Amino acid sequence: MTRRRLSAPILALAVAGLSVASPALAGAPDDFVRGGRVHATGNPTPYTAALTCLAERNSALGLDTPRMAVGRIGDLTGRVDFDTGARVSQGASLFAITALARAGAPVVERLDNSVSQIELDYAQRHLLSDTPELAGQSAENFRPIFAGQVAGSEYFIVGGITELNYNIQSSGLNAQVGEAAVTGLRARGSASDYVMNVAVDLRLVDSRSQIVVDTVSFQKQLVGREMNLGLSGGSDSVGAVLSGGTQAVEPLQAAVRTLVERGVFELLTGLRDPGIYDGCLERAEAGS
């Protein structure tokens, strides 16, 4: 009778714990990363809404956004894994180009000019045509090159991912309860969390004078959580163990994109009277 009285609350505790071991999976939103076959979705960040608001505000007020370019936004953390390579995304420059497009800014290509350079070389040798089906029928059937035909940028953005700090804070808890007998029923559980952070530094440069017009630096903390629960018991002839758990951490590369979008928003709004964009950032952060 005593064994039954002890077993019931232990079983109830273990089942309840296992039921909450994966709250993120049970109530995951539609855009949560899950296994299995799912549809491709957009890739917004909490600051995408602020960039969209900036574009809408400029359009409503008839304001022209300067022509922008993006240079190298490199990984300067020095964090490299022997097996998997760089720890942070090597595509931060692409994140910035996407952010500028979301803000409605005209962008000129400076990051990869391989195709444009090849086409320019072909055009200089009169090998490039917009009507190739007329080749051999007209001596003028080639794309002409004119002075000043390539659009220039007014400003460009460069910078780097400058910090990646692991486990700047951590905590944990372990507990076990059960019968004292060797074959007795026992339940155990553990929970832990840790915090890391990543940071970017960006600068806005005047393309004509090469003067650094503005600089921004933002960091974001990422929280990881882990929970494990187990149940064990048996008799003189048989034993059983049941265990389960969940682990989750905010995506590091998505955090880099978030930081870049936050930085791009700050750099673009710095070119105007800040009051023009009142409410854009606040609504985006409130919505996230």
C-alpha cells in the first residue's frame, strides 16, 4: 500500500513534466523551424516592419532615398570550428542588400561585378548584342557603350560582425525523487539555460568624399534552454527507464540578420530628420 501511495504522485509528476518538456514544439508558430516537409516562407526579422514603415513614410512624403551600395561586411569574430567552419554567417553583406531593398532604397551592385565586367568586356569587343538573332546581318548589331552609363552610389555600407561571446551567463537545476529501494520507482529532472551574444559594427560612407558619415554598433543576446526528465523503476526480475527532453536556442545566423537590419534602419534614418520616422521602430519592436 505504501508503494502504491508513493508511486502515484511520482508517476503524476513525471507525466506532467514530460508534457511540458517541449512547450515550444507543442505550440510552435507557423514559421517555427520544424522537421518534416514544410512550405518555404519569407524570412523577416523583428525589424523588417520598421524598414517597410520607412519605405512607406518616404513614399507618402515624396522623399527620395539616396542611391546605396554595400561593400564587405565580414566575419571578424575569429570563431572557426575545425569540423563545420565559420560559426557565424558569411553573408552579412547580402543581409544588408535585402534590408536596403525592404527600406525602398535604390541599390547599385558593387559586391559581385563578375557578370557586369564580362558583359562590359564583350561589349567593348562588339560581341554583345541585345538582338543576337540579327548577328551577321548588320554591322551595327552590338550593344554600344556610353560614357556615364553606370549608375554611381551616393553612400555605401561596410562593416563587420565583431563579437561572438559564448555562455556569458548560465544556470541550472537538477532534482530526483523516488523510493529508496534499489528497484523502486524514481523520477528525475533537470533544467538549464545559457546566454550568448553576437554584435555587428556598421558604417555609412559618402561615396564621393569617402567621409564616414555615421557608425552604429548593435548586439543581440541569444537564449538557449534545455530540459530533461526521466522515470525509472522495476522489480526483482525486470526494470524500465523512460526519459525525454527538449533543447532550443535562438538561431545565430538569424540574429546576425536581425542586427544588420537594425543597423541599416539606424543608418538610413540618420540621413533625415529623425522625427519623420517616429513610430516605425517602436511599432516593430512592440510587434515582436
